[in-house]
Amino acid sequence: MLEYVTEAIVLDKVDLGELDSRVYLFTKDFGKITAKIKSGRKIISKLASHTEPLNLVTVRIVDKNSPQLIDALISKKGIPGKTLFKIVSLVRDISPEGQPDHNLWELLVALADSGAKAGDFSSALKILGFDPTCAKCNNCLKGSPDFFSVKDLIFYCKDCYQ
Ligand SMILES: [Zn+2]
């Protein structure tokens, strides 16, 4: 059984039935971790306010067969915004599990701290290996595409995107 403590940005949280929830974290030391918050309602309510999306937290995780979040302490609330929610969804969806990425960590902490601008989505894409500056529209091969499909992991220009 492994137990570890690390800093993390909360990417997302979903309820699993009445008592459990699943939290998506981007951690400083281990990259993305999807952890369960299990057991009684009391623990959930204690952890709930700390594990809201965009929060910068220190987490304690126990990994028996799968990661379980057993403690979380908020150190800072992130500044909400459309672009930042887009970025954390992107990281949740396409970042590999358990692979630390120092550049992505620094970017997420900076954006949670000061808020994200539209161009920051491109920076996140670039770190994740999808550099928009040398990308082409997947359909017509035009350069400087305007859209990225997270589902298909490809770029589109605005004429081809629907
Ligand atoms: Zn196109």
C-alpha cells in the first residue's frame, strides 16, 4: 500500500452515488491522478469544500488497488473563468495518468492564481503535445487552425469546424 502527500490543482469532481465521489487532480509530483473519495458522509462534507475545481490543495492519497483521497487541505482558491475551465477540462481529458509534467504544473498554478486569458488555452495545448502554431486543419490542411477537438484530438479551421 502506497501513501503519499503532494500539492495538486483540482481539475474536476463528480458524484458517484450518495456517498462517494471521484476527483480529478493534477498533482505536482505525479501528474494527473483520478482518485476516489470514499466512505461516510462526514468525511465527504469535510473534504467537499477543499476539493472544489480550480482549488490549489495539498492532498494525501492512499493507493491500495486504486488511488483514494483521504485528506485535502486548500491553500488557495483558483480564479474561475471560461478559459480556465476549458483548460482544466482539457487536462482532465487528455493528460496521461501518473506522468508528472513540470511545465503543465507551473502553468496551471499560475493560471489558477491570476486567471486565464484566451491565449493560455494554446499554451496548455502546446505543453500537452498539440502545438497550434505548427498545426493544420485536419480537413482542408489550412494553417493556423481556430479550433481543437478534444474528443478527436485534431485541429479544425473555422470553415471546417461544426
Ligand atoms: Zn479547414
